[in-house]
Amino acid sequence: MIESFELERLKSIPIEQVAEALGLNVNRHKCLCPFHEDSHPSLSFHLRTNTFKCFVCGESGGTITLVMKALGLEFFPACCWLAQTFGIPISVEKAPRFRDIRPRTIRPVQKPVEPEKPDLSRLWPLLQKPSLTPLARDFLFRERGYRKEVVHWLRIGSAGTDLLIPYWNQQGDLLTVQMRNLMRRPGEPRFRFPRGSQCQVYNQPILRYLKAGEPLFIAEGVTDCIALLSTGQKAISIPSATLLKSGQLEELLEGVQRRLYGSISTPLNLQMFPDRDEPGEELFHQLQSLYPQIVRHQLPSDCKDFSDYYIKLKHGNSN
């Protein structure tokens, strides 16, 4: 029997180094999942918890579980494999010996630093009871044609010449605020975030209201998301697949699957209008590699994105 303190040592071996010892090619805390046919890295490693998780097939666990599943071993032999590979002594008799083990030294790992949180104290009061300046109303309702009930649902407000677009999680906590300058001068940025903001999925609260089989649109950018919502669709948005923290979108959608179906075996009805440019195509193909069932909708040739298409529909200029 392996002592508890010995088990803790085996569990504390850096998970990515265990994956490398198993022959997995780890790059940016991800690799191809060995537990299903995988063409795009979907197995993520989390250094803070020293665990792995695949957001496609659902396999997850720590160092011992990874060895068990990758090599098809029971618990005790998997522990012995780890001990022999990384030179950790364990006080057991009749431990199995493995051939072709290449001894490895445990390398020091620098744990990720907790990210700085944005200071939202100045903006929070403006979002408690959001109001819109005439400039903001003109942009939202006349120029863009968004539905007022959608703007109210999203709790969009304004301050001076800035439109305030809050990002909430599913529990109603404020994550960050995107500020859009409606009267920017040359050289000024159009969009700004408070310092310390992290890239987030927009409109996460809508996931609580998604029903089984109902379409969920994934948009590229906030304006496309608001336009889709204004057509009566349920939608979330991401800036790009590369900017999102690894596994963030997958974790959110997996939670929806478990709520709706009790597992992640039943796919969601995901749909998308890719932007008509190279980044839009790249984003769609990245999402398609994670979610092969995602439905593609083609925009008209004279529309660069869904927001542009929505404006043309509102003004009756599109076929």
C-alpha cells in the first residue's frame, strides 16, 4: 500500500512534465487529446490546480489519472510508473517494473501569477441604473437600429462621449467594461478597457436561458452580438479564439451542456455568421475544430459582418 504522503508527491509532479513523459507534445499548455480523434489541441493543462481537461471528450484529472488513461493501467501500476519515471521512492513490495522508462528529473515550475483585477469602482455606479446620453441613443437606436429591450437587457449605459458596455458572468458579477468612444479624434482608440481587464466571453447571462436544441450564435465582437440579439436570436461573442484564455469558452459551453442534457455527449446547436475577412474565416475554422457541429451562415457579398448586414436589413437595402 502506498503511503498518503507518497501519493501526494506523485500528485504534485508537474502535470505537463507527466504529459511529456507520456509522449504528448505540449505547447502553450495544450496538446492533442490522446483519448479521442483530435486534429486541433483540445486537451488543456491547468498549472494552478495541476490538472488536465479535454473540453471535447470530457476526460479530466490529475497526474495519476493521466497515466492510468494514457497507458491503460490500474491505479497502483500507474503510481509505480510515475515513481520510476521521476525517481520518487515509494515503500511498496512487489512493485511492477516497466521497460523502456527514461528517467526524468522534475524541473522547477513557475506558477502563474494571479492577474491584476480591473478597477471598476468609478464605472460601477454608472451601471447600477444605466442612462443614455442623446449621442448614445442616436448611435444605438437610429444609426444601428438595435432594439431597446436588448440594450436594456445588456445594461448598456453611457458617460460623456463613451458608450459603456458591461461584461457580466452568469452569476451577475461584473467582469469588466468595454468603453466605445462615439466621437473619437484621429489617433484615439475606438475601444478601451480598464487597466487589468482580461479577455472575456460577452453576454454570458444568456447561457442561463438557453433551451435544449435552441440555436446559440457565436459572434465575433460585441456589435455583432447585439445585432443578433436584436433579431431575436440568443448569442454570445468572443473577440477571437486566440485572445480568449485557454478553455474559457469550452468550460462555459460544457456547463450549458451539463445543465441541458446531464452530460457533454449531446452537442449544442451552435451557429455563426463569420466575418467576410481572413480573421473571420480563421476564427470560424478554429471554432469548427472544437465544435464540428457548428453551422455556418454566409453573409451577402456586400456585408463585411453581421452588424453591417443587420443595418442593411433595417434600412431595407439588402436582398
